[in-house]
Amino acid sequence: MEIKKATEAVSSGVPTAVQLEAINAQAKAQLTAEQVYVFSLRLCDDQIDRDQERFDTTALPGLATLFIGKTGIVDHRWSAENQIARIFETQVVKEKGVSYVKAWAYIRRGGSNDEVIADIEAGIKKEVSVGCAMGSAVCSICGSEYGTCGHLKGEFYDGQHCCAILQDPVDAYEFSFVAVPAQRDAGVLKALGGRKKNLQELAEEFGIQAEYRGLFKEAELGRQYRRELENDVVRMLQSLDLGADHQVLRSVVKSAAAEDLLKLRGSLEAKMAEFLPVTTQLGGFAEEKAKLESGFLI
Ligand SMILES: [Zn+2]
């Protein structure tokens, strides 16, 4: 899935000697300290955000590496001349129990770039939208793949806040400067990416969570019915004394289609009914025996 988050650029200024070395490792031309402007960005952290999602703390180092060399564009316009900033260094920082990826980027001074630098310094272009692709999202309550378990992000279960934990960083994308405050909420954009959206995410997107919950409940009833059907068939097959292993019967029954299981249960029930008269006779016999015995006792 592709993730987009909003963050902020922090004005910094002239690069240190070490930073200049890292910048020149990324730049095509050898740049001097006077030619570049350096600023830092807080790319992503491991806290629950407004999408009720958070990056897994263990995913941050991988993301940090993926962001090195990524370029920054201005106001979502996509052309080579707009790719004015480039991340040359990243680091996972831990502060007050929060881990986040901090990035340092540079802009070449001169021409229209100076306007962007001035905007960053003035705090005008400080909002930045960053994007990345994550391989998986799991439910914070039960650890299942998010969307497969019925827990909904943003809701509380026994006081525990449910969120989707984003794992397995796959790729990091260009970042963009967003003019503030017109597009304050523009930073959060989601698009179909490496993973298809599941039904639950679509329900959240289109505001039909209640319908989804209803369907989920009905599906749960269906699964319960299926489990009972499987149990019935296994129990009857076992009572036939076929000498088959219980686990083998379970696995055969599990992979069978529901329609086949229904038919099989029908014929097994019919077969069992054939034995019923015998049971009745035996019962009758037992009754006779009881009578005889009681007679004997008298
Ligand atoms: Zn769950």
C-alpha cells in the first residue's frame, strides 16, 4: 500500500563539512558549502496518526535507508526542474519514547530556488508531504493482517486503541513541499499501491462501516455453520469405524466444498438411520431383559 503523510521542514542553513561530504556523494557536481542550503525533516514516526495508523518501530531503519537520495518537489508539480531538494542523510531518532526518521536535505542556492529557501526560512513552505510503500499492515489488537479480523482502527477494545501497524518498507517516494495553510490536509493522500485495498479499508474510505460490520457478522455466522457442518461429518465418519485417522478426516472435510459436505452429511444421516431400528431392537431387548431380571428379583 502507498502511504502519504504530512511533515515539516526545519530550517537549518549552511552544511557542516561532514554533511557536505554526504551531499556530494548524492550530487552530480561537486558543491561547496556556500552553494547549498540544508534543512531537516521529520519523515515518519511510530505514533498513531490521524489515519489511525502507525509505522512499526522496527520498520523505521529500513524506511530511513530507502529515503536517502530521494528528491523533493514544490507544490506537487512534477518535472525535473521542480526537483529541487534531495535527502542526503537519514537517521532513526528516539526522543521521549517516540522513534522517528529524521532526514537532512539540501537545496542548491540560486535562481528560483532562493524563493523556496526564503519560504522555508519564513516557515511558509514548511509543510512537507512524504510518501512510501509498505508491504503489510497488521491489527494492533490481535496481530492479524489488518482487515481480516473484524477489529476496526480508531475503536477501542477493552480500553486498547486499535490501529493498523505498517510494516515491511518496500519503497520511499519523492517528497513535496505543500504551501501552508491552503493545503494543510493535503499531506494525507492514499493511493492503491503494491497491495490491493481490502473490503474493510474500502468501507472506511466510503463511510459504509456499518454495512461492512453487518456483513462481517453474517459471514461469521456462515463460518460458524460451516464449522458445525464439518464437526457433524467428522463425528459420523468416525462412528463408522473406518479406521481413518481423526486428523486425516478433519483435513479432508476442511478442504471439501460446503455443498458436498451437505450431501455427505445427508447420506451419512441416512446410513445412521439404517442402524437405528437395530438400536430400537436392542433397546427392546434391553427392556425385555430388564423385565426378566426384575421378574427374577421378584
Ligand atoms: Zn484484530
